[in-house]
Amino acid sequence: MPSASHVFHRSSRATPPRAVSGHGAYLVDENGKQYLDGSGGAAVSCLGHSDAEVIAAIQDQVGRLAFAHTGFFTSEPAERLADRLVAHAPDGIDKVYFVSGGSEAVETALKMARQYFIEIGQPSRTRFIARRQSYHGNTLGALSAGGNAWRKAPFAPLMAESHHIAPCYAYRGQEAGESLEDYGLRVANELEAELLRLGPDTVIGFVAEPVVGATMGAVPAVPGYFRRIREICDRYGILLILDEVMCGMGRTGTLFACEQDGISPDIVTIAKGLGAGYQPIGATLCSGAIHDAFAEGSGFFQHGHTYIGHATACAAADVVVGKLTDGGMTARSAEMGERLDRALRDRFGQHPHIGDIRGRGMFRGLEIVEDRETKRPFAPEKGVNKAIKAAAFEAGLICYPMGGTIDGRTGDHVLLAPPFILTDDQVGELVDKLDTAFSKVI
């Protein structure tokens, strides 16, 4: 039956309810029903839905200069935001390329990395290595780099060449008697083995999320994993590209997620929480050495989109990042994240169908299993994650359940990424409503 709406919605078989307002941690639909935003949309709304300072910055900037194309001008908001980001970025990061979202940021990173090697006279490098069960965006290049089999399948004939190693997924990958550190080294060393198999001089870089988001449900790397990855990248001269689109910008309790792994990337992508939902914006940050190769070579990055460096988007994001840093909201993410973790463990730590509770900061995941002792997942045909999403929504909770957690087909999890402004009472509300959904479905 054709829909009455002319919008091409995500699902062609249903029209979602209309959101009409937002305040704090809540969204409200056209019928007045209120929903606690337990996932920040898709880990976007870190400051909630009615931040007066961000709104004022947008209104002020639109009144002065909404947009000026970067083929002709830079803008004060873009320069100010870049300065702020670099001041708080990992060591060595020195330049910021603004885009309009996460997929664009990753696409930019891949093209930047490829052209970097052309600029320094190594054009034979054409391949990327990433990890299975990763997700890096929905543009063709970003989708190619990702390891989400379900998302990639229809478009596989159109994709660039990429190769994948095991994820760092201790809940299912760590062997009996193996320490977390030994497990991390074992799976990190798969990168070296794959480099040697392909030929190191054919590889551009390794792409990874410091904390895996949508595809696996807030899975952090184990201690030492990324230090070993960094060593391997340096040894073979490939770039380390970290995708912090979902896990960055304070979401895990530090502004950049990789801070907790004690490493610096060559390129890092951010989005989502960068604009906190108030404007579409993302960014690709790179080391000074990478930018120098362009400056001393062709002098031109062969890339670009109309809305890069959008003045209004940058003005909004500058206030957001200021609140995340000087305003203490990243520290609040760390503090409230611990409270959320305790509440989840208190309520679901012994639940017969919750196999793992994991994450960092305000980025938490629960893996759902049919049998807790054996870790056996529910059959995909049962559609457990979809049923939980629907039941939670009915209860007034927005959360982010997904399927295919284990291998792209089997496994279910729920991802939680609420606003950093969440109160103790709202932590309780979130857990209660999630419990209602679990009780209804499993």
C-alpha cells in the first residue's frame, strides 16, 4: 500500500511518528508522548535537545554569515573551531578538514590517505585493512572499509578493495586461560600477518573504531591492543586511521576515545557529537606530517563538497566542543557513565539473557543471548533486537538495538548512548524502561 508521505523514509512499509519538540533528554511526538532519548539518536545528542547556548550561536551566525563557499573564503567560526579541536587533539594532530557528517569524514580520510602516498611517491599503496564487524559509514568508500557484511552485501560489486582481520572482541574471542593482554596481542598481530600476506608496500592504512559502536554494541579494545597496532603501523609505514565518529567527542569519557588507549593516530574522524545534532557537521583531522606532504607536493587535496566548512555548522560545533572541554561535559560523561554502568549491572548483571555488559563513559552495550552459560545467541529469525526496539519505544525509551553482532547475521545487542546531561533519576528511568522491554520480549 503506498504511503501518504512523499518522504522516502528508511522503511518503505511504515511512516514513523512525527517528532515535534525536544527538551533536555527527551523528545516529544505530535501526540504529546514523551520519549527518553537513551541512545542520543545514534550517539549524536550529547548535550540533549534544547541547549540555549548552542541555539543562540546558530541564530547569531545565521544573522551575520550563514554560508561562504570554501573555494573562495574561510570563516571565523571554522578557524576558531579548528584551533579548539587541535588544542585538545592527540599528539601530532595539526589540521582539520570539515565535512557534513561521519560517512563523509571517513570517505575524506580514505582519499586523504591515498593521496598522501601519491604525494610522497608511493602510488603502489592502494589497499586498506580494517576489522570484521566494524562500521565506517554508508558512502561506497566508507562501506568498503567497514566489515559489516549485511550492510555491504547489496553493493559489493561497486566497492574498493579492502581486507579484514578479527575484531578485538574479548567476550567471544578470548580463550580459556588467556589474559586480556595476551588476547589483545594475538588479535593485533593479525594485522602484521595480513600486511605480510598482501605485501606491506601495497597497503595504505589500518582503519578501526577505538570502541566499536553500532555493529557490535560499545566494544572497547582490551589493554595494550592499540599500542601493538600502533607499533605495527609504524614498522611497516602504514597510516593508523581511527574512526571516532560514534565513540569520540566525549562519548567514552575523554574527548577523543583513543586517549584511553595511550596512542595517537595519523588520521582521526569525528562527527555525531561534534555538532550534538544542532547542525550537520563532521571532520577529518590529520597529522602535520600528512598536511606537509600536500603542501610540499601538489599543494591541492583533490576532494571537496559544497558544504564543507559551513560557517553556521562550525559556529554551533565550536560551542559544543567548548562545553565538552572547558564546560566539563566530557568529565560528566565519564562520571554519569559509571553510574549508568552500575545501574545496568545491578539490574541486568544476573539476567539469564544478558551475556555481557560493556562500554566506556556514556557509551554502553548489552549483548543478548538465549543461553548465558554457553553464550548461545537467539536465532536471527526471532528478530529479538527489532522486538526490543519496538517494545522500548512503546515504553517511551529510544535505544539502539542491532542484530548480527557476532558475524553479521547472528547475535543481538542493545546500544545505549544517552545525553551527558542525564540525571540520576533519568538513569533509573532508562533502566526501568529497558527492563520493561526485555520482560516483554525475552
